[in-house]
Amino acid sequence: MGAINGKEYINRLNQLKNEIWLDGKKVEGLLSEHPVFKGLIQEKAALYDLQLDPHYIEAMTFISPESGDPIGLSYMQPRSIDDLKRRRKMFEQWAKKTYGMMGRSPDYLNTAIMAFASSASFLEGKENCFPENLVQFYKMAREKDLNFTHTFISPQVNRSQFYFEDSKEPIAAKIVDVTDDGLVIKGARLLATQGGLTDEVFVISIGKFFNEDEVFAFSIPSNTKGLKFICRDTFIGGTSHFDHPLSSRYEEMDSIVVFDNVLVPWDRVFYYKNGEVAEKFINQSAFHNLAIHQVITRQIVKTEFILGIAQVLIETINIGEYQHIHEKVSEIICGLETMKALLEKAENDASIDEYGIMRPDITALSVASLTFPKLYPRFTEIIQIMSASGIITLPTENAFLSEIRHDLDQYLQGATKSAEDRVKVFRLAWDLTMSSFGTRETQYERYFFGDPIRLVSSVYKSYPKEQYVKDVCKFLQIENI
Amino acid sequence: MGAINGKEYINRLNQLKNEIWLDGKKVEGLLSEHPVFKGLIQEKAALYDLQLDPHYIEAMTFISPESGDPIGLSYMQPRSIDDLKRRRKMFEQWAKKTYGMMGRSPDYLNTAIMAFASSASFLEGKENCFPENLVQFYKMAREKDLNFTHTFISPQVNRSQFYFEDSKEPIAAKIVDVTDDGLVIKGARLLATQGGLTDEVFVISIGKFFNEDEVFAFSIPSNTKGLKFICRDTFIGGTSHFDHPLSSRYEEMDSIVVFDNVLVPWDRVFYYKNGEVAEKFINQSAFHNLAIHQVITRQIVKTEFILGIAQVLIETINIGEYQHIHEKVSEIICGLETMKALLEKAENDASIDEYGIMRPDITALSVASLTFPKLYPRFTEIIQIMSASGIITLPTENAFLSEIRHDLDQYLQGATKSAEDRVKVFRLAWDLTMSSFGTRETQYERYFFGDPIRLVSSVYKSYPKEQYVKDVCKFLQIENI
Amino acid sequence: MGAINGKEYINRLNQLKNEIWLDGKKVEGLLSEHPVFKGLIQEKAALYDLQLDPHYIEAMTFISPESGDPIGLSYMQPRSIDDLKRRRKMFEQWAKKTYGMMGRSPDYLNTAIMAFASSASFLEGKENCFPENLVQFYKMAREKDLNFTHTFISPQVNRSQFYFEDSKEPIAAKIVDVTDDGLVIKGARLLATQGGLTDEVFVISIGKFFNEDEVFAFSIPSNTKGLKFICRDTFIGGTSHFDHPLSSRYEEMDSIVVFDNVLVPWDRVFYYKNGEVAEKFINQSAFHNLAIHQVITRQIVKTEFILGIAQVLIETINIGEYQHIHEKVSEIICGLETMKALLEKAENDASIDEYGIMRPDITALSVASLTFPKLYPRFTEIIQIMSASGIITLPTENAFLSEIRHDLDQYLQGATKSAEDRVKVFRLAWDLTMSSFGTRETQYERYFFGDPIRLVSSVYKSYPKEQYVKDVCKFLQIENI
Amino acid sequence: MGAINGKEYINRLNQLKNEIWLDGKKVEGLLSEHPVFKGLIQEKAALYDLQLDPHYIEAMTFISPESGDPIGLSYMQPRSIDDLKRRRKMFEQWAKKTYGMMGRSPDYLNTAIMAFASSASFLEGKENCFPENLVQFYKMAREKDLNFTHTFISPQVNRSQFYFEDSKEPIAAKIVDVTDDGLVIKGARLLATQGGLTDEVFVISIGKFFNEDEVFAFSIPSNTKGLKFICRDTFIGGTSHFDHPLSSRYEEMDSIVVFDNVLVPWDRVFYYKNGEVAEKFINQSAFHNLAIHQVITRQIVKTEFILGIAQVLIETINIGEYQHIHEKVSEIICGLETMKALLEKAENDASIDEYGIMRPDITALSVASLTFPKLYPRFTEIIQIMSASGIITLPTENAFLSEIRHDLDQYLQGATKSAEDRVKVFRLAWDLTMSSFGTRETQYERYFFGDPIRLVSSVYKSYPKEQYVKDVCKFLQIENI
């Protein structure tokens, strides 16, 4: 047991035979051979291989306190700033392996499970709460190197602030029965990324709920009876790495998770029907700190990839002399350095919480989470503007394999590149920013941290402004009320 | 003869058997049946049908001064402001029929041919110029209702300002021989929209050329020997109107036009090897005025479509109460009204040129052309932001036809819409802004008028500022030097 | 009687002896000689002179239907599009005379009085309403060429949406008594521009009021007993036109209007204590249409002045070759042309209201009012950026009159200007954008039309979107609910 | 000797009797009593007092290696990261004392002198270079705690890139003679902040020069014969701290420095007529690193002051519940945290240069210098927008001392503040963003680091992009040329 390799990940996944619906058909056969899922599964398997690669194993794992086996480092509870830096370096390795393009590499949710479990004692003695289940579950997940999808939000039927669901049949997933064996859940949850492609589904209600039936936290195997994953349309452009360098590898799929009277056994229930806990647990826990720590690390690696693409583009068509090009690339550089500086600051300003966990500073992380959703769409715009019509002139791999290759070689050559290399460069720029895959990435990064308006209010409210107010009042010699 | 209907357009096109290369294969069989071209050809045919529809014929055509037949109105030379308004109403009808989504409806290039021909006398008596060919050609095109693609730019090998091509084999299309029969052209030109899907290819060199071999203006049938159209990858998502409401209809294709020692017969040559004419003709002619007049009209109709989509989205998920939504939609409204006001002003301030053509005012049109490329990407961003995750949750038509339809009906319902209608709405929003088709549209509108930097300098230089300078000097009582 | 000249205006104003407080002192002596008010009063007098100037009288006045005298044209009720254009040309003359810098030239409030009076019949038969007073008052104002200040808003004590004033002493002006002689008003109103420098104060409650005591509409002479004008700090930099070319002429002053148990005689009361009327009257009337018509006209003239300043700056230090300069000036040009186009559209789309008044189209005007508050601060930024450090190096007129003049002449010369002229140019740029006067202008234009958030919601709600929604539903073949 | 106190600073300054011209008059009498300079001199004196204050002396000084006296810490050469942090804490103390509002507190130029002197060995053996003079001068300045103004740029006669001065009389300061006693300089230099208010004038030519007569580096006492300071118009609003809380204290004045055949003695010359040195010295030295380190520290403190003002404003009129207010303040918070993170990163990534000086990382500092000039104008805009009309309604201190105080108390009260305190708050917001002083601050911060366009190109060119290019080429399996 302990950290798995790619083959183990694939075998385990194939054996689950999760119920996945794609384009109106139930997915049959080996998941790892399915044209829509194969690319991602291979990239993910490569991540698992990396953690057991002798050159990386020390950086990627830690020794289980229980079994003595090497365990994926994202499961490690950080108790010092060095632990945080060690975790961050592990995130970096996986992110670099995927150029920051895999939004839900396993470290993200491993971190989430670990973060919640680390604050399990908050649930102690509270109604309908089972902290010991959470701790046990974390240990099991860690030792088996389970991987997860999760789903935080309910269907977006009606976004008015005055709307309360009163449908007879549940729409948002709800507890419809509480039995000796566990909770029975019916209804749906939205946008599980990699839904159906993981061992487990982690479900947790956070925030304010007006209906306690919608309050629960649990994790169940993806092949639990009654659990269905309905995929959105795929954004994979095809399997050719030439034509679709990114989507052929990193299309992660999002799905609607349908609970058709799913039984959640008691030992998998962490809490239920306790609105106060749902409201408070997440902010009590180190979830935000530790999860954003992973996310920002990945986003930085992705930004480095974008900077590289920008510079390769520039060299390809020889536009490095123009001042407006300098201006645009400087924007990417400034964004990159800003994100790096904030990440470092979050680590350097980290502090121990009441559960003994070292939390990276939430202020620097929140600022980074407000910053990146503005940067990323601008980066894609910069790539598009620098590419001009070149990002439209996109012949396919087949064209290069055909008798018109000579024409392409002649007419599509770049200043410093052959036509084939030049087309590869522009297809990458296109797949990053203009393919269905690329635009989904933009939307994903834009909304990763949720509704920006809520985030902004929370930063405003929580930021310590008192000293600055005091200084101004002193300067003006006025009362500070 | 005169204005054709859809069937005539299709038949003529099928008979040409143009040499088109797509994904490494030569296109065979009837073009109008090809899955990648069928949608567009049908939409275009519908435009031709509309002009002969008894309810529209009067608005869409004028009577040929030669044959007495009805002729497509975009071929009419405007000699009064009423003529301009009549032309604009004709553009509007075609734009509305295609929701402004067909960038190169035939009226655009019909207008171009007419505009150049109207200033043919500028070529009179100049070296290597054949004004009578241009006039004759215009009349023929008008009477036969020919439709066109064109190509203005050379391959983008190296965009440094210090680059001059010195390849042995031509890259940019060049005159490689001048014979008794005509010019022989070899090399390529970039991005002919609808290249291969039209009767004719119109080629014209405008601007400064360092090599007179690259200077020519002519039109030849698309099936001329040696002429090849190499398509980019298709951005059609599929043929289902449910899944791909826009790309299944309006994907126009762009192609590289390869001239493999193509002979251009003398009666089709308008000028050649006269750099001064290449530099001056376009600005002497009413081309910019009349072409932008058509473009702005179409862009306004497209903006109305976008406004409609925004409002349908709002109603679908009931977000009309939020002030930030009001702000975003107001941006669309302001953009729309601004474009309308500028178009009207251009018409009202029109004036007769030395060739007797009524030109809409170039200042108002230029301002509109500087404005829309900034508005359009913002509109797509607004649609994306208002849609949030809804624009990602996109099941396919097949899913609605399968046994999981009940789940979709339940979990994807909107506030005011069934799940199916809601998905249709979001798929439209997605196809407009996030599919490969949609993002190509964004790039297309952003660069329609060419390099924005050059445009800006030209507006700065040509705008009459003297009176305002004089006023300031008078106010300050300083000398006006 | 009828239109007055500058001297009549000044005499009448001096005779009023309004109670004005400035910098803790009551203003004594002739207002027209006071250093803080003199400049503005002279500029205003020049406007009155212009309307009787034989070269302009026809353009600036119309013949009174009652007295046969020439009357200021801003008092004329427009009944045709030609009337609107005539009014606009009159606005233009006054705006040009003051380079658009006088925010409250008399035509603005003349127009307001006329607009309200034109819809007086709306008040007919409603409680506490006196339409005949309003009509009579309008006629009197028109025949005497009265000029006005007004005040729309109450003191900004607390801007929470949950705040209701419950002070014992009134803060916001209120009706504290209703007597046989009239209403007695106590409390204050905010920001009367030119408060104390006009014949009359026009006060009107518009919008929702929770306290009917705050609802009233009336006009009283500025020297009414108990009426006090408390000036803000002056933003006049000094009286030298060299040093302060704008503030020495156009500083209009804003004041708090204090009502110290002021008696408003019945014949001056237009309505009171009728919340419904306060809410509806303004939108029933043509006030917005006709007032914005004047404002946009002035803002266009101001923009022309700014464009002139930008170009003079460019010539002074010879920066016209830079592409980023072209970009910035093009922004001003685009803004100018957009405003002009919207104004023209508003006139061309005008329609007759139920009171027989020709109203310029509110949609185009509203879009212009949303546009200018964004343009203007950007214009000032452009001027600052183009000026760089030159806008800081500002010697005074005295320096040029002193023995160091030779140094200044040598070291501050411009590319095309003497040092003196160059300094004049930069001082103007500075007074427009960076002096206390200039920044007040920016704030004034930014908030001229009130809270932009409210304006945006109103544009969203009132804009006719139905047809566009219908088109989209038809395209998608979905139900339009 | 060693660090001086405020009194010593004032006495020394008064004794110099520098030739300063203000508003056409030569300044006579004690500088420290002059209404225009008094405020700043007092604030500066307070800084000198602080460094000898027993509570601060340890943080503010270090022990002279020569004299054993305490020396101002900004003169200390940093040789470790701890030294850098010690320097930064010293900067912070002075910045906090002046709320970041004194752009040229003495530490800025002390740092510059120290930085240049630290790389003096670069000048070793080069033509017309006197490294020993520079080192000696630094030691003398350090031991005497001299303070400086400096001037980097020549008069902005003509900013065309094709302009070369060919005036007979020098405009830009030039060497007109080289004598046994030293260099003779004639001409002018622009914008010496605090010019005339310091012990010394430090003059250095950096960058490319086409005329070697314009190349020199030296420092001379401010009262050197032939040296004249011509002040711009003052931006002090008055001496009342109530009315002008900032300009009455922090107006630093900028002046043109005129050299009227000024003799620079040889022992004060660091180099001359060596164009190559002028081009290279600054980048060889740690000047940028160490100077920007000081500047960013001050800008952070200023941003904290702005955040405090924003929050006090919000409380004063109770607008803290609005989401658009949260958004705006969050922008300030994000800016503040970003600057802090970059400063920390610059320190943490510092490295020793070839001269043994610990340099904070230039990349992080450059990014901060590109960031702040965009942030600062936006901050001022945010303050203006949040203040709305409140920032215009500004009675004076005299008004509160007069008989109308009761009216002000009643009508200008704030939600949580008396009228007087509320007016103080708004006057501060106004003086920061809208007074002549405040707008000069905006221009100052916008251009502190020079032409942003040049800065952007330098960041683009120097940033290490190779690894990212390599990664992209590897991903695409293309050649990296």
C-alpha cells in the first residue's frame, strides 16, 4: 500500500466500472481506452509514475506514520514552514509535468481531504457530526492513495436571491431518508471535474442552507449504486497531439452527479443536517489556506508555460523588436512575478493554527486568488493579439502528411521555424486560447475561486484596517469612532 | 440574367469543381453536399432566394440600366443619400437573415468591385493600367450576380519591419512572366474567406510594395488552372443545429490561395507593376467608405443578436435583478446605440466624390471601425461572465434523445425554461463566444479593419484639428505655428 | 423687457445683495467686483451681451408671443425638430463663447424651467399642486430673462440605504409650517452651483421621499429673507489670466443653501406634500430630454477645446510622430465623434410628447450621458500623460515680468513656441486637469447625471429588448417566456 | 559630526543663502520662515530629530567606521540581507513619520550617493574618471549627514527622436570650459525636487549622449556661485493644516537649476566627457536596486495611508455596506499586498554584487516599479468616486471659526463624525487627490521611474525567458532556434 503508480491507478479505475453517460450513451469497455478519456488518464498515470520514480520519490512522498510506506506528499499534514515548502515543491513537480494544464491533478483534493480531517476535532460533540469517521477516512485515503472528484454546488436553476427550491422531486441533492444503514440521497450536484474518472466522490455542503436536508458531508466510491455521472459535451478536439496538443491530453471533463436514492453508509458520513456546522466548518478548517496554496502553485507553472508560448511565438514570426510586444509580454512577466511573490509571502507569513497545522497566510493567498482570474483572460487575449491571423491559418497534421505538404512548407514557413514547427506553435497558441478546450480553461480559471464578488467582500471585511484608520485619525487629530 | 436565386448559386458553384484541399484531402463530389461546406452554402443560397422573394425583391434589387433585369442592390452605384439608405436597408435584410454572423455575405465584395470600378477613371492614362477592363468586369459581374472571395495580404513569414523576402521560390504571389496571353502568377496569398466557395477570386495589391512583381489587380474564376485553395482546419463543430447552432450554419472557412503558375488573361487585368497606383488607388476610390458602410451595418445586426442572447440568458436563470448585470447589459446597449448613431451620421454627412459617387462620411465610419474591435471581445466576455458555469454544463442533442433525458429535464431546468430550451440557450452563448467557431469570430471582428495601430495613426493624421488649434491659440492669445 | 444684456444682468445681481458666506465672512460690496466672483460674472455678462449682439440676435433669441420682445432662445418651447436644432445652435454659441467650461450657463436652467412648465398640465387636479403658478412663473422668468441656480439633493449625512433622518432640528430642508402666506422651510440643500450669483433659486423634490415634509417645488428670489448661501472654499487660483486661464474666468462656486424659516409665498409654490407627484413629475415632463440636450451640446464643445489643447501641446514639444500619441489623440477624436453622432441621432429620432413638445430621443441622450462621464476623466489623463513633467514646470506671470525672464526664455522654449507661449499652453493644460478648479471639473462631469449605477439600471430596464429576444427565440425555436 | 538633528539641518540650510527665485522674486530672509518652504522644512527637521531620538537612534543609525559617531542608516552599505532589512526598517520609520508623502526624504539621495560610491572602482583607470573623488565625497557626505537634491534630465524643448540641440547659447547644461580649477558649466537642468532646500546638488549624466559636453557627474554646494534655482509656481494651498493638511506640510517644490558659468572644482568631479561611462555606470552600480528599494518602501507606507483614508471616508458617511465599495477598497488592498510581497521577494532573493554590496533583486523591484504607476492614479480615482460630491463641499477653517459654525455643525455632520471632523476627512481626501498639490503627487508617482515605455522594454529584454522557451519546444518536440 501507499503511493501508487500509474498502472495501479489505471487498473483500479478500470475495475470500478462507474456509470458514466456521454453524448447520450453509457460508456462501456475500459475507461482507459476510451478516446475521450484516454489522454487524460494517461497524463494522470504519468503523475503517479513520477511519484515513485527513484529520482523523484523523495521529493514526492513522505513515510506513512502508520505503515512506513511512502505516501503521496499532498496527503502530508504540514506542521512547519519547511513542510509547506516541501508540499509546494511537490505540487510544482506535478504541475510542471502537466504544464499547469491539469486543473484537478490529485494533489488538489488530497489536500482538501487532509485539510478537513486536520480540523476534525471542531466537529467533536456537535449534533450529527462524526469526526472520527473523517479522520479514519483520511487515513484510509492516504494509505490507499485514493483520488477524488468533488462537487460543491447545486444546480443553477434560478439565481435570484429570492429563490428557494420547492420542487416536489428534488433538484438539488437532498437527504430523502435516514435509515439504520445510512443516509439516502436523491437529486443532483453540479460540475464534478473528472467526475467518473476517480476512485471516490467527495461531497460536502458548505455555506448557508435554508433547508437542512441539503446539509451533509461524505465520501463514497464512484461506483456506488445509484450514482450516475452525466458528462457535458466533450471539448477534446481529437486524439492527434499535433492538431490538439492540449485537449488531446488535458481535457478533464465535467459532469453532473446524479444521486438516484444513493445510500451513504454511516461510516462514510462526516456530518449531516447541521446548518451551523455547514456554515462554519470550512472557515474553521485550513481548507482555504492549503487548497489555494496548491492552486496558486499550479497557476504559476501555467503562467510560465504561457510566457514560454508568447516568446516562442515572437521568435517564430520575428516580432521581438516592437515596443507594443514588449508591453504585452511585460504584462505576463509582471503577472508571473506578482503571483510568485504572493505565494512566497503566504509561506513566509504562515502560522500554526489551533489544530497544530501550519497555515500559509490567507491574506496573500486571497489577493492571489483575486488577481489570477483577472490575469488569465488577459493573458489569452495577449496571445491572440500577438498571433493575429496566424492563429487562424491552421492546417492539420493530415495536410502535412499529404501531397500538398510542399505548398505548406513553402508558404507557411516562419522566420526561424519550418512550416511544420510554425504550425505546431500556432496550434498550441490556439488550443490554449481559442479551442473549446482553451476557452473552458479560461472560464475555469476565471471562476476557480467562486463568485469574485463574494470574494471581494470577504477580503474587504477581513483585512486588518484598524491601524491605518488610527493613523489617519491621529494625523487629522479627530476622534476615531 | 440579373440577380440569381439560391438554386442558381448552388448549381453554378457545383459546376466549377474548384480545387480545394481540406485536412490533406482534395474535396470531391458536390460541394453543396459536403458536410463541412453544406451549412454555409445553404445559408448563402437562402440569401439569394431572399432577393428574389416577391416580398423583398423591390428592397433587394434595382433595375439594370443595361438589361432591364433586377440586379442585386449591393451592385448599385450610390449617387444620393437616398441611394445610400437604400443600400443600407438591403444590407440589413441580408444581415438579419443571418443574424450578422456571415462575415462575407456577397454584398461585401459586390460593393468592393462596384467601388473600385466607380473610380476606374483614376487609372486612365497610367502605366500598365486598364480602367476599361475594370469597368467591363464590374458590369459583367453585376449582370451575372457573380460572387467573390478576395485576398489582400501576403504570407506572414517574418513581421519585422526590416524584412524583405529573398526566397528563390516565390512565397508571396508574384508575376513570374508577362506573356501575350496575360500575366503568369506564382506564390501564395493569405486568408481568403470562403476561398473556393465563390465564383471568382478578386486579387488586388494595395499599399506600399518594394517589389513591383507583387503589384497587380485582377479577378479570375475560382476554377482557373493552377489555382488551389488550401483550407485551414474546419471550425464546424458538427452538423447538429442543436449542438452547434452557429458553426453548423455560418462556418465560412478561410483558405490559403496558391497560384501555381496561374495565367491571368489580359482582359481580367486591371493594373500591374505600377507601385504608385497600388499605393494610391484604394484611397482615391470610395472603397473604404462603401465597404465599411456594409460592414458596420452587419455588425449592428450582430450586436442586436448578442443583446438578444444576453437578455434571454438573463431570463433563463433569472438574474435580471442584479445591478452588475444591468451594468453589463448597458455596455452592450451603449455599444449598439453608438454604432447606430455613427452609421446614421456617416449617411447624413455623406458627400459626392469626383466620380459622382455619394460617399458616406469616412470620419464617422473610421470611428466606428476603431470602436467595434474593442466592443466585440468585451461583448463575448460579458456573455461568458453572465453565464458562469452554465456555459460549461452542455449536454448534447443525443443526450436529450436518450434514456437519461428525464434526469436532464429535472436537473437542468431553468427559471423560465425547460431543460432542453435552457441548454439550447447556453449552447448558443457558447457557440458565439467559446467554441472554435466563436473565437474565430472574435479574432475576425478584432482584425476586420486591419492593424488597429495603423488605423489609429491614420485617424489622427486625417482628422481636421486646425479649427480647434486656432481656438485654443486665440483663447491663450498666442501665435499659432 | 425680454432678453437682457450683460450690464442689466450685473446691475440686477448687484442690487439683490444676496446673503453669501465665503471663508467665514459675509460677502459685502458689489458682487461683480469681488475677486472670487468677478471673473465668472464677467463671462456670464458676455453671454448676455452676445444674445443681443446684432450679428447673433437672430440665432440667440425668439420673439415673445406675449410682448413681441426678443427672448433668450433657451426659453423657447420646441415644437418641431427644427426648433430643437435651433435651440442646439443657440446652446453651441454660448458654449463656444466659454469653451464649454461654464457648467451652468443660464440656458441649462432656463431649459429646465421651460420643460417643467410645458408639462404643467400633469399637475392639474392633483392634491397640493398649482400648475397655473408654474406656467405663470415660466412666463415671467422668460419675459424678464431671469437666471437660476437650483438644488436637487439633501445633505449627505449618511448614505446607508437603511438611514432615515430623525434629527430634532431639520437637516434636509423641510416644510415646518404651512401658513396663509405660504410654506415655511427650514433646513439645508446641497450643492447649488452659482448659488447666490443668480436672480432666483429653483427648488424641486424629485424621486422617492419617505417624509412628505421634504416634498416641494418652488422658486424664490435669491435675496429672500432667511436664505443663506454658504460657499465652499474657492477654487479660483488667482485673477491672472496667464497663471489661471480657466479658474480666473470659470470658477462657478458651489454653495450649501440654508433655509432659515424661509417663507415661500403661495404664488411661487408649484406643488408640496405630494409624494406621488414628486416621484412621477420629472419623468412625465420633458426635463431629462431637453436638459440633457443642452448638456451634451456643451460637453461636445468642451471636448473640441480639449482636442485643441492636446494638439497644441503636441506641436509645442513636437511629439506628433509617436504612435502612442496618435493612439491617445484618437481616443479623444473617437469620443468627440461618438458624442456628436449621439446628439444628432437624438435630434433626428425626436418625437412629439402628449404636451405638444418635441422631445429629443432619450435613448441616444442616455447613452451619451453614460458615455461622457467615462470619457472625460480619461481625456484629462491623456493630457497629463502627454504633458509629462512639462505640466509641473510652471513659472508664473510674475516670473516672466522679472529679471529672470531671460533664463526662462532660454530654458523653457518649446519646439515651435517661445517660452512664454509654451508656459501658457502648459498652464492651460494644468488648469484644465490638475488645478483645484480642473479636478472639480472632472468630478462635476463625472457626476453631472447623478449616480451612474442608478442610470445604468434605468437604461437596462427601459431599453426595448423584446424584438431581439424574440429573434433569438425564433432562431433557437424555443418558447419566448 | 555624524547624524544631525532637525535644528542643525535648519541652521545649516539658513546659512547657505541659496539663490532661489519664486514667483519672479528672489527669496530673502530665513528660508525656514518662508511661508512656502516652512512647512516642508519643519517636516524634514522632524525626520532628523527622529534619527537621534533615543527610542529610535538604534534603528535609524549605524556607527561610523571612521569616527565612531552614529550615522544615518541610509548611508550604510548593505553587505547582507539583514543589512537590507535594517535599511528598509529605517526607510519605513521616516516614511511613516511623513505618511509616505515626502517623495524626497533624505534617505533617497543618501542611498544614491552611497550606491554610486560603492561601485566607484568601475571608474578605475577610465578616461576623465575620478573614482577616489567619489569615494571621498561619499565619506564626507555620510559623516556630515549632508542632504541633496539632484537632477537627471535636460530641458524638454523638443521631444522628437530626431532632435539635436544646436542652439548657440546652451540650453541643456554643458561643459563650456575646462580649467585648472575645474569644469565650467552653463545651461539648465530640469526638475530638481527640493532644489534650493538642500545642502548640495548632485548632478549626473546617465544614458546615451550625442554631445560629450553634456557628460559629467559631480556634486556642489547649493550656494555655489552662479547656481540659481527657479521655482515653479507653488502648490501650497496655504499654511492652515485644517484647510491644506498635506500641502501645508509636504509641498516639496521643484525647480529648474540654472548654471551660470558655474565652476565645479576638480575634487568634486566624478567623471566628465566620457560617453561610455555615462551609458554604463548606472547599470553597473547598485543604484537602481538600492534606490528602488527605498522608493517602494515609501510607496507602501503611502498606500497604507490611502487605505486608511478610504476606510475613514467609508465610516464617515456610512457606505460600508455596498458591494461596489468593497470592490474598490479591495483594489487598494490587493495593490498594497502586491507591493509588499514584491518588496519582500526582492529582499529574499537579494545577492552580493562584484563590489561586495548586497543588492535586492532587480526583477521584483522592476515589477513593483511598473505596477505602482498604474495603481496610484487608480487609488486617487477610487477616493474621488467614493467621496462623490462630499469632496467638493469644502468649507474652510475660517468658516468653522465664524458665526455660521452652527449651520455647518448641523448640515455637514457625518454618520459617525461631527461636521468639523467630517470636513477634515474630506479636505484630506481632496488634498490627496484633487488639490494642485495632490495632482502633482499623482504625476510624480506616475513618472517616478521615468518613461514607462522604456521601462517595459527593459523588463522584457532582461527577463530570463530561455527556460520557458525550452519547455515549450520540448513539449511540442520542435527545434529551439
